[in-house]
Amino acid sequence: MTTTTARPPFDPELATVLDQLADQMPRVTPETLPLLRQTPAPNDLSEARLAEAGLTRRDFTIPGHDGAEIVVTVIAPADHPNAGPGFYHMHGGGMVIGDQTFVPPSMLAWVAMFDAVMVSVDYRLAPEFPDPYPVEDCYAGLVWTAEHAAELGIDPDRLLIAGTSAGGGLAAGTALLARDRKGPALIGQILNCPMLDDRHQTVSMQQYDDAAIWGGADDIFAWGALLGERHGTDNISIYAAPARATDLSGLPPAYVDCGAAEVLRDEGVAYATALWASGVQAELHVWPGGFHGFEAVVPHTALAQAATRARNNWITRLLAR
């Protein structure tokens, strides 16, 4: 890969915030991981707080990979009498941080906006639980969601999968598993700045290697935690690293978006391109000057609001079919 130091600039409104955050964002390392795992979730998903918003929460313990117990959190409108759309959600955090309560505000808003039910899965984290635990836990949760759709208030014919960052990669991997195992039918997949490729060979990975929020070193650590000694070799499953898939036919329509100023930009663009090459409908947005996760970090900015509107419009069109 050609060495270059040139890179697209950050959006001016976002750059101001990023400068303030630069000293507050430690790299993900074995030493910082315990502290980072104590990071509060972006939303207060307590029953009391959700009740104020007209929502309810139920937690279920279900069988995960190999029959071990995992938890899913189900968020629904308090007055949800009929079967509505279902959003099956996987949280971000590099597959090493976070839990099922890490639902970005813009995604939580879908519950009220679309009279929908959201199921968020607490998949087990690397390095304690390396590949295939995370994606297999996610698939187990998807199967459980589809099997219990009626009691959850979900229309099984309107089930979408969604995730941000590592969650976006897990959503893509879970969709591939559902296709190949003839599992639950999905009408769409929402891949927000997805983490898809363990090889770290893209131009954007080089351009934003030093990014304050999810730089190259963070990405390398996370993939190493997930894959161990196999990291970067040819012995990697397409379900762990969906960028390695060569045939994406038969997948549901996809919404893929990312920032133009982040390390994961090029793998998101490549995945959308590969979906088109396989005959799959995909909508791609690369937001100019956006850093990784900008929509959740600075939701008040013009760029974040534009990204939220575009994604919501895609969902609206999809559900109207």
C-alpha cells in the first residue's frame, strides 16, 4: 500500500469536539481494558427512565453458543398491542467492551418512531471468549428472537438486524450465518461504521491510524483479542470477518454508513461494493469529515443529525414495502 500522510479533514463542528476529547480517550490495551469496561452506557435503560419515555424493558436469560446462558434486553412501547417491526441489535465496543445496554440514542429512538420492539444481545466478549463466541452468541439470540416473535410483539416478516462498529460487523456476520444456515429471515441489515476486516490494509486505516476515537492500534488490539494467533492469516471465518466473504448473494438489503475521516471507512465502502457485485441492494453513505461513531458522540451536530435522518428515511422506506 502506498504511504501517504494526506487525509480528508474533519468536519469543523466535529473537530472542535474531537480536540476536547483527545486527552480523554485512552487506547484499548490489556491495561486499560478493565477501566474501559466500566464506561457508562450512552442511554439510561433503567425501567424508571424508560417508563418516562413510554417504553418498557424486559430482560431474558437465553441459551447462547454451546448452550451457555446469555442475556437479551427487550425494549418495547408501553402500549404495544400489535405485532410491529423488530430490530435485533448488537452493541459496539470492539468486541471487547460493552453490553446489551449500549444502544445508541438514535437506534433506541426507533422503538417509538416505528412502534417497534428492540432486542439487544449481551454477547460474550473477547479475549475471554474469542471467536466464534461473539458472533455465535449473536446468532443464538437472533434465533431466539424469531422463535419468540409472537410473545415479544414482533412481526416475524419485518425483522431487521442492526449494529454499530463491532456491532455492525457482528450484524453482518450474523446475517451471513442466517443465510447459510437457512435461519431467521431478515428484511434488512443496518451496518453503522461496521468493523469488518481484520487485515488492516486499507488506505483509511493508514490515514487515521492516530485517530483519537478508534485508531489503528485500537483496531489491531481488538481483532487480536478476538482471533488470537490466527489474526491476519488466511484461517479466518467470513462470519468473524465479513470482509473476507467473496459471495454476498442472498443477503437482505443493507444500509451502510461511516465517516469519511475514520479508520473503518474503506472496509464499509468495500462491503457495500461487494453487496452490489453480488446483486444485493445497498445504500451507502460516507459522511464528510465524520470521525468514528460521531453520531453517538455528538448527536447535536448538523452532520450527526443528517446521518440520523438518512438512516431513518431508509428504514421508513424499507418498512413501507
